[in-house]
Amino acid sequence: MRALIAGNWKMNGLRESLAEVAAVAAAAPGIAADLLLCLPATLLPLAPRELPLGAQDCHANASGAHTGDLSAEMLADAGASHIIVGHSERRCDHHETDAAVRAKAAAAHRAALTAIICVGETLAQRDANETLAVVTSQLAGSVPDGATPANTAIAYEPVWAIGTGRTPTPDQVAQVHAAIHDALQTRFGATFRILYGGSVKPDNAATLLALPHVHGALVGGASLKAADFLAIARAAPQS
């Protein structure tokens, strides 16, 4: 399976940052992995269309009286092909439940976009040996019945590793990815792309991307600079 290296810019980036997007787009044809940058909505219409682009959230409804929200259809119209839903920062800061994430993923599918559905445990849950129970529960509650490998990817992001410089051991990552793979196989009878996220950097990317059932990465801060993002992408194994 060809790896997907997706960057999540979060609430970063102004017009001048589009030079980094252009640099990634220029290098993409020479990369063995699929590349994607999930940008702030303000930059989506301005970014080079040669590179697949994603959004970072959407409303579950197609339209309506939802001041400040953006529908999946609006984001598709702005140039997105993917939408991240259920990121831990949304689950925590905006109190999003699995049901809300599921509705947003279904909205992405309605708009013919690929949903990248995030799951992951907190440090307290990890220390209590609840990781697999938490992740598989989030998976069951957050992935809609209409999910297929063509319209959905899963991103495992341990909450305690995001932006902290800490990462689980390779064995811990492999264990969670295997559990996600097995759960999706049981429910859908199909193999989905499962990305790892959480302090992915050029110096640990090769180790993480070589693990079983790791089909790519969801990259945070390192995706803001083309050189770092491309270094991670070049670490992906040949499909």
C-alpha cells in the first residue's frame, strides 16, 4: 500500500506561507508516497492545485444557520480533497464526542471527500493500560457505516505525544495499529490506511513508517517547513 504523508498545519499559515506549499508541490513527483497538506481554510483557495489539499474540520450539515462553521461542501468548493475529523484538539478543546466525529466523517463522504478520522489515548489512559480499549471504542463510535478504504483513513495520534517531542515505542505503535487494523477488518472486511501521528519528525520517520500496519503519517509542526515535511516523506518505504 502506498504511504500517505499528510501535514496538519493547524492554526498556522498566512499568504507568505504558500511558498512552503509550492515547494512541497514541486517536489511531490519525485516522492514515493502520496502527499497531502491540510491547511487553514483561508489558504485553501490560494494554494497550488498540483498538490492534494485538505481541511482540518467541518460541520456535519451541508448548510444552515451555523455562524462561523464551514460545511464539507464549502471546503470541497475551496479546493479540499480530504478533511481531518476528530483530532484530539477538537475532541478536547471543543468537547467533540465520537458521535459528532462520526457525523462529520459522514459529511465528508457526502461531499465526496476523504475523511481522516483521528483516534488516540491520553497519558492517564496509557498509564492505566486502557489504550486499546479507548482506541477501539473511539474507532467503533467515530467511523460511519459508509466508510471504505477509498473514502476513509484512520490516524492514530496518542494525545500525550502530540507536539511534546515524545513518541510511543515502536512496539507500542505496532500494537495499536494492529488492533485498529483488526477492528476494521472485522467490521468492514477491508484494509484501510492507518497513519501514525504524534511528534513525527525526520529523525524518527523511517522507524515509524517501517512498522507493520503503518501506512503513513499525520505530521503536525514538522509539516510547516517543506524541507522537514519532505524529509519525512522520503523516509516512507517503497510501496
